[in-house]
Amino acid sequence: MKKIWLLIAFISMSACTPEKKTDYAIISGKIENSEAKKLTVYSQFDTSKKLEIVVAEDGTFIDTLKMDSDFYFLQEGKNMTDLYAPNGSDARIVYNSKKKDSTLILSGSAGTINNYLFNKSRARGVVAGDQKEMFLKNEEDFKTHILNIKTAEEDLLYRTTGIPEDFKINEKKNINYSYLAALNNYKPYHGYYLKDRSFEPSEGFLSELKGIALENETDFLFSENYRAIVSSVLRSKSDDLVAKDSIEDDIAYLKTIVAVKNEVIKNKLLYDDARYGITYTDNLEGYYLLFSKNSTNEKNNKKITKDYNNLKSLAKGSPSPSFTGYEDNAGGLKSLEDLKGKYVYIDVWATWCGPCIAEIPSLKKVEEAFHGKNIQFLSISIDAEKDHDKWKKMIIDKELGGMQLMADNNWESQFIEDFMIKGIPRFILIDPKGNIIDANAPRPSDKKLIKTLNGLNL
């Protein structure tokens, strides 16, 4: 019945007069040889918004998109496809899941633009080459390289016939923002690959970013690259505020966003930060107060208020959420209740998480410093079941100490959800009675951890 209604909507939408406005897009297609029972469509403007679409036995699917976005990601297993599907359009996707790129057919009213986006991605990959090699280039060669990428993208844009003029105008600006974003990324990426985090580009290297307007709503809605630049510039301003007023980093960033006058841009940036930031902040009340006083998006406010109320239940002295039946690498099953009578320092991690792996040497030093004390160092992996053997192997290869457990349902484990863990690594400190000391405890690499543990009656 749903498919019949959608087909009627598709026909009706095609027959609409220009005066009628449709507040959705139609997405349909067929994917052969797919093992996926569902497809997931994510809004590129707000990736927390997604739509799951059931795939029929013959690989066909059809549904409506209504997420206040023009750009989407379509995920089918490991296959990802960029899609442009503004309200009133229809996008059709057909391919063989085993060889997507060579069989992909994009059609519908948005077909021309979607084919352009696919060809752009392929062309960019050819010209850009290896990311590490690109960012290890010296400044002059790097600029030449990314200018070549920009030129290739612009050439493709103007060689592609049938693209509406308004899209062309916005896309040309987006290509330039992509170039500027790459310039802006040179410092952190070059320093990372060079293994020199103190690296600074020469004076004037980023001169092309100076004076860029930060409140262009059209560009903000259209270009992910522009959004990244705006956020980066505001981060730099907030760093200056931290140095000047000695306030917390997260509070300083919110204050910088609050100064933005455009409501759409301000609300988006506030929400993007609060989605994760409110679960990490050391100043929950101050953070929430600053957000709630300045965000005017009611849907966003409801979500963050719900998180805020849940986080209050994780305050110091509150009973800790618990878990039962987690697999112990040493054998058997363990529950948090088994550790009553000891302080417990929990490391939530995964084998695929680079920052988690980076904390291992520091964690080993902390474990050694407090060996024999009344504290249990507990690592909980949220790896998926398919990576179970990888988890076991890393414990051996990295010679991990403490108690090593695997959560029962990765990110969706109740313990992980109860602690509102949205990013890892995450560290938690619990007292011998099972009450929370710190739901966001310092990392092993943070000197504050040793000071905190020395202040306990271990």
C-alpha cells in the first residue's frame, strides 16, 4: 500500500504546476546482489537525521525524503552514494552492489546533478592522489596541487550540460571553499604526518581566508566546505577568548557562536557542538544555560534539554548505571556489581579508535603507579561482534593490563547508552559503593588523573 501511495505522489509531483510547493523529494531505485535489508539515508546538513528504507526481495525501494536538506548520503552496506534531492525532485539509483561504481545509473529530475557529483568525486580522487603524500608536500607544491584539484572540478562543472544556472553558481563557490578548506587543513595534517604538532605554516600562507564572510546563509546551507571554514574561524576566535579570559574551551566556543547574528547559522553551530559537547563538559550547568538562552530552534532545544536532564542523573554521588554479563578476556562473564568495594576506573574504547590506542601507554603507567591499591582498572571494548577476534588479538599484541571486557552490544549496549557515551575514548571513575565520582574522568595522559587518584583513599 505504501508503494502505491508513493507512486501516486511521484506522478502527482511530476504534474505539479510551478506555483505548488512540494515539501519532500522522492528516492527510488533498484540494487542488485545486495545483502542489505535496509538502506540508510543521512542528511548531509545534519547527519543525526536519517531515514531507513526497506529493500524489497528484488532489490527495489521507494520512499520520501523530508529532512530539510538538499544533499544526502545513501548507505547500502559498505557502499556510499552522494545524492542531491531538493524538495520537489526525484532521484533514482540503480547499481549492482558487488561492483557499484562501474554499474551505477543515476536518473530522475536530479539525475544530471547527481551524475555530476559522482563524476566529481572520481575526478577529485584521481587528481588528489594519496592524502598523506598530498599533505606532506611543502607549502608551494601543496598549493599547486590543490589548485590543480580546483581547476579539474571547475572544468568538469562547466563541461557538464544540463546543470541549472543557480546550482552552477553555488557549486563554483563550493569548489573554491573546498580549496580554502584544504589550505586551512594544511597545518594540522602536515604536522600530523610530519609527526611535528608544533608545525606552523609561513606567514601569509592562509591570507586567502582573511576577510571571508562568516554569515552567508545561502553558502552555509549549500556548502559543507563553507560550514567547515566558518566553524574553524570561530574556533580560532574562541582560542583567543580562552587565552584572554581564562575560561573553559567549550564555554568560550559557545560564546563565540553566540556572537553570530544569522539565526540559521548560529542555531546549527550551537546544536552541532551541544550534541556531543554537553556530554563532555566539566561545567554542565553553565554550558546548558549558555546554549538554552541563545538557541532559538525548538526541536534542537528539546533534544539538548533531554540530554541535559539525563546527564544530571550522572552527577557526582549518583548511583552508577550498571552492566551484567560482559565477556571477560580472562574467562567467564563479569558485572559491575562484582567490583563493589573497589574504586573502578573505566576506559571505554575500541580497536578501531586511534585516540583510544594513543592512551594505552599512559594508561599502563597509571596502572603501574597504583598497582596493589584498592582500584580496578577496567577497559570495556565496544567493538562489534565481528571484531571479537581482533579485540582478543590486540589485548595480546598491546599487552593490555587491568580487566578487559567486551560490551554486549557495542554502541547500543545499555551501559554505554546510560552514560550517554557518544564518542570514545571515554573514562569514568566510580567509588567502592558503586556511586559516580566522575562520569567524565581525566584521560590517563592528563596529569589531572594522577592528582585525582592521589586524592582518594586507595
